Amino acid sequence: MRILIRTLAGRLILRYVVVLGLLLAASAAFQYVALRHFLLQAGALRLQADAVQPLAAYRAAIRSGTPPATAAATLARAAAGPQTQAWVVSAQGLVEARAAGPGNPAPPAWTAPAGPRRKGYDGRHGSAPAPEPHGRAPAHPLLPPGGILIGGKLVAVLPLGPRNGALVLATAAGNVLAVLRNELRLLLLGGLVVAAAGAASAAVAVRQALGPLRDIERVAGRIAAGHLELRAGGRRAPEEVATLARAFDAMVDRLTAAIGKERGMREQMRRFLDDASHELRTPLAALSGTLEVLQGDAGEDAGAVRAGLRSAYRQARRMTSLVSGLLTLARADRPEDLLLQETDLGVVLAGVLPLAQRIAADHDLRWHVPARPLPIRASPDALGGAVLNVVDNAARYSPPGTTIQLGVEVRDQQVVIGVADRGPGIAPEHLPRLFERFYRAVPAGGPPGTGLGLAITRSVLRRHGGDATVESAPGLGTTVRLRLPLRRG
């Protein structure tokens, strides 16, 4: 029983059976009371029908002047029968005549209405006491007209008139009681059968109703085992269960996306560490080799020492640039390290212009920035560093003396910073991977780089709600566009 109550199906079935039992009990009680009332009224009507002629003769005798005691005795004998006992009771509750068969039993006792207790006939004694002085009413007035069960007998009270008392008739109520007992047994048996059938039907109905929930449970178990492609669906389920199934599927979708994102980040981190270790291994090996050579015989040659120091310096610069790029990229990937503020794009570009001019000192740098305010929400340092990365790439991979243009325009609530060079361009197969970390599409004879500049640029732009794109073709130069959302003034 305790295990049954612990399950949802068991609780639903138990509640259904309890409610059904209460309804059956109420219905059975109503039927029993109605049948009892009907049988009593029918018995009282039969007794009343048998007493119609004796009552008519009694009233005629009273009108003709017959003494009341004589008329009452005649009425009692005429109304009595083999199975019927009769008493004539006065208005004061005293027995005036009886025809009750052997033993002359007293009229059946009944419960009187509430009132002050006075001495008088109460039906519990074989003879009637004398009337009280001063004409006071007895303690137990007559029963109301109709039928009632008293002491296993069906009792009917037929009024004789406002001053003449009543005719009390009693007959054995064995048939009535037998019918009521049979009816009670039938009601109990029928109630048990209906309750059992209701419990069985409730079990079937609850099982069918909880079927979609069990389907969701099975799907959840398989998802927990690693089958993330499964979904609950719930199209044929009731609306409440279908809503639960949709919420469950949405949760699994988010969980799957989070797991996929985590796996992607792990894979990206693994590749990042592999690439970083590879990139650092080369300059470290070159630096170690140079220092080892300088420790040998080459250390006695001043020219060789200077050449070795220059090589070591280049390798150290390369490692410094690589570590700096890695730190910048790590900070750009963490939103808490990138504080955005309301600013003007023109102010940000004006702040990086002097450094851009030094970077592109061997080129014709043309700077076209609108004079009107361009409100944006950005980190001036991070955004300025991203612009300088693009200018540095343009200066590094385009021939000296060529033009590098930086222009700003507004398109569809976005501000676009375009940096174009006249370099050799980039082959189409390299364009999709230019923003990957450590990826380099170095033209023949071009200078090496860390492969982090464009990756840092795109990461910074995306943290600003924008993006970075590249357009290039061999022999036609390269254009990098940085897009930022424009704040509405």
C-alpha cells in the first residue's frame, strides 16, 4: 500500500476510488432513505384504506349521540384485524379503547417532541394513568399522521378530529424490514462491485493517461545514456503533457548546444595549445641554436657575435609579439576584461592615427574619417588595437610606397571601417581561414607573422556586437572591413 501511494498512478487511482466510494455511499443512502419512506407511506396508506369504513361508522355514531367510549370501543374492534392492532387514544394521550389481541399490549412507544415534562401516557406502561388535574396536556402528544417504524412494527396514526384524539394502528413490519435489509445488502454488494469496476477502469485510464509521461521518462533515460539526438515529441499527447514534452525538448536542445559548445571550446583550446607550442618552439629553437653557436668558436668573431645577437633579438621580438598577441586574444575572449563605454568613433580613430602613421611610414596612408559624430559603444583601447592590427597587416604585406586607405561610412545603422591596400592580394582558398588563430597566407617572399592579428581583430569586433570581413583577389589588393553597431542619438 505504501509503495502504491508513492507512485503517481497509485495516488490517482486511490483518489478516484475514494471519491467514487463517497459518491456511491451518498447515492446508496439516498436510495435507502427514499425506499424506506416509500414503504412506510405505502404501508400507512394500506392501513388507512382498511380503516375507512370503521372511521365513517365512528363519526356517524358520534353524530347520532352514541357515547364516545362506546363509539371508541366499536371503532377499535372494527379497525383491528388478524395482523393489525388498534387503539383509540384521546386528545390527552389516554387509551380509551383497544383491540390488540391476546395480552392486550399497550400502544407502541414513541419519542415525544421536546417540551416540559408532565405526567401522562407515554406508551411504556400497560395501562393509562388518570388524567392530570386542571386539564393539563400529557408529556407525550400523539404522533403526526403517517407511517413510522416503532419496535419492529409499522404504526399509523389516523386523526379522529381536533377533540376526539386519534386511531392508532400497528401491524408487523417484517416484510418492510426484510425489503429494507435486502435493499441494503444489494446496495452494499452493488457498491463493492461498482467500486471494484471503477478501480479497474481507473487503473486502465490512468495507465493510458500517464503513457506519454512514461514515454518522456524512457526518452530521458536514453538521453542520459548519451543519445542526445532523441526528443520526446508529444504530438499525440494531451495538451498539458505536450507542453511538458516541448519544454523538455527545448531543455535538451539547450543542453545539446551547451555540450557541443563545450566540446568545440575544448577542441579549440587543444588546437590553440598545439599551435601556440608549435609557434613558440620555432623561435626558442632558433634562439637556443644562436646562443649555442655564440658560446663556441664563433664567439671570438666580433662580426659573428653581432650577427648572432641580431638573430637572437629578432627571435626574442617574435616571441614577444606572439605572447602579446596571445594575451590580447585571451583578454578579448573574456567579456569581463572588455569594458564598453559610450564614445565617438572619430575620437578613437584620431587617437590611433599617430601610431598608424609610424606603422605605415613607408606607405601613402590616406585617412578619411567623417567630421560628424559617430556615436558607438566600445572599448577605445581594444578597438584601436584592432584597427592598428589591420593597418599593420596592410603595411606588412603591401609594397613600400603604395597607398593604404582608411575610410569610414554608415550603412543600415552600422558604421563600417574599411582598410584597403594595393598588395599582391590573397588567393580565394585562403579567405575562409584568414581569421583562424595562427593561420597565415603569406605570399611568396612575404614577411612571416604570428597569424594572430586578424583573429584578435574579429574577436574584438564580435565582443563589440560587430564583425570583421576580408575581400581580396590576387593582384588586386586586400580590403578589410570592420563593422560596428551605430548608437542612435
